[in-house]
Amino acid sequence: FCAAISEYDQMLFEDETQNRMMETKVLFDWVLKQRCFEKTSFMLFLNKFDIFEEKIQK
């Protein structure tokens, strides 16, 4: 599962009250709880680290 770490400070385009990273967490939680994935191992990849670094240096 991939999540953009750089989206920690962004809101959804379609709902500006929802944080993008929190929405990704909700989706990840939902996927993990699906019965068809009960015995499946998951890996979480946090991508866009370069953009994240630029943001936190400002």
C-alpha cells in the first residue's frame, strides 16, 4: 500500500474539510479489515519523501 507522506498538510480536492493523509489512513484501515485479506501480509510504503523534506525545511 502506498501513501504520500508529503500530503500531511493537504486537504482533499473534493472535500476541503478532510486531510489527505487521514483519508489515506481510513482507506488503508478499510482494506486491512476486508475479509478477503484476512491472511494477507501488507507493506506500507511512504512515498514522495523528497517533497516532504522540502516542506519541513521551510
